[in-house]
Amino acid sequence: MSQITLYHGSEAKEVLPTFGLGNDRHDYGRGFYLTESRDLAMEWAVYKPNSKNGWLHQFTLNTDELKILDFTQLNILCWLAELMKHREAADSKRYRMLSTKFIEKYAVPTDSYDVIKGWRANASYFYIAKAFVRDEIDVDILEELMTLGGLGIQYCLKSQKAFDNIVENTTALQPVDFTEFNLKYNTRDITARENMRELIDSDRNKVTKVFSTLI
């Protein structure tokens, strides 16, 4: 049996993963989001400025019969197209027109998959997405930018089958201190932005193969 241990950070002490729940505007749409990193999950549990102490939940996912779509193994533009399906990187008319064409060209079908794996578009990564749609980032440095933040990979359970194959280890439930881990989250985000800006402002960013030229 192939199993992976995943973590979910939450403000709630009791969490019940349920098919059909979630927010359509999250990175990969409606679903239940987890990560393989304990530290990241703890930071995500208290990332909101007005959060209180949170909780770290540990789960085991049996992947034997699950179809997993891994965006880190695909062209980075496929991930961006998926992100654009659910989240808006700009509110301009130009973006609305170009993003539709971009999605049509680079999006991959996801409906047949039980789990989606890929980057988490938190503040730092969404900063990249916004800069990209403004034609400020060359596609040749795009994937490297994704690795600079150290912000981790997330899993999103999408199907009933996926939910049927996940079990929480309730004995591993752990409180998360807001003061400690909110600071870690913000420090990680600030460092990521600094590293990203440095690369974007460098000579390696040719700004030749940009968003509007890829459609």
C-alpha cells in the first residue's frame, strides 16, 4: 500500500474533510488542501493577521488507486492557467481578455483527477502571477521564481474517491502558537519577495517571452 503523510493547518480543532466543501476561488478550486511539510502547515494555520492560536492536523492518504495530477511535472504555464481559472491576478480589461485566451491554450483538463498537486499561490507566489500578466517576467525565469520562496507544495483532494482514502491521525493533533508561527510565515514571505524581486530585476530577466507573447 502506498501512503503519504500530509498535514493541514487550521484555526479549527476539529476538521472533517468532506467532498464538495471548500472555496471555488482557491488555487485549484473547491477541495481540501494539505501539505507534506509540518512547518508550512503550522504557518498556514495562523497566517491571517487576526488569527488566534491554530491546530496542526496529520492525515494519511492512501494513493494506490488515485489519479494525481502533479503540476510540478508539467510546463509552468499549465499551473498558471489553472490558477487563472480560479483566481484573478488583475482586474483590468486587458487581463480579462488575455487570460481567457491563455487558459484556452495552456490549461490541462483536471476533472478526471482525484488529487491535484502543485505550488501554493500565497502572497509571494501571487505577486509573481501579477507581475507575469503585466509582462514584467520572462517565462525563462518563471520556474526558478517558483523555487525561491521555499513556500512548498500543496495537495488538493478533488474527488469522493480521494476523500474516501484519507484518514486523520487524531493522536497527532498539535496546537500551533500564533505568535511564533505567524512570525515565521511573514518572515518566509518577506524573504521570498526579496529573492524574487532580485531575480526579476536582474539581467537574466530578458522580458522577451512574456505573458502577452505566449498567446
